[in-house]
Amino acid sequence: MKKFSKVVSACILMLTFFQNTKAETTFPFLTFLTQNGNSTTMSVTSLSMTVSGSTLSVTNAEETKSFQLADLVKMYFSNSSTGISDISSDTESQKVDVYTMNGIHIGQFASQTEAMKALTKGVYVIKSNKKSIQVAVQ
């Protein structure tokens, strides 16, 4: 537990350094990987992290997430909100709904391809009748 607290402290110091040097344009996302294999990616815009007991709370301009320190495997900065570089799915040929990360409905599009063309820079959830995917438009 002490070792992980040191890692969290080091990441907070790195984050402070990156924000002070405007590195968020190079690495605008911070990803958290948990023991069960789930990953959560957050924008570093207005990012703050606090540790209270065994819980890490992470807040940015859009949302707040909490993680149990014992469940975290690693966290890392990246220039992409997902590890997915090319998305190929059945949503490319059917109607999709697009939402912001705050759950605000942006609109419905004829296909995923049309939605990606119309969206501005940001992170979105694209939902079809079968599944939802998270995408980053850069």
C-alpha cells in the first residue's frame, strides 16, 4: 500500500509538471487500468487527484471518478483516449446516436463514419442498437 501511494504521489507530481509545461497538448489523457482489466481514460484538462484512505478520486473538467488503490494496476499518460487506433464495427453501416462524456445527446447520424466527420475535437460515446463505443476525435 505504501509503495502504491508513492506511485500515486509520483504521478501527481508528474501531472503538475506536465500542466505547468503545457504538455497536455502532447498527452491530453490519463488512463487508469484496474485488476479486472477495465480501463478508464480521462482528459487532463483541469485534472486533480486526491487520496483519501484507500480511495483515489480523480476530477477533471467533465467528470469525477473514484478508484480503490488496491484495484489499480497502473496509470499512464497518452495522446489517445483509447488504445484503439482503427475501429471497425457493424455501427459503420447503421444509424448511430452520439453522446458527450457527460451523457448529452449530440445527434443521430446515418453511420459511424458520418458521425466522425461531423464531430469536433473531443471524446464521445457512439451508440448503435447493439453496442456502444468510446471514440476520440482529434
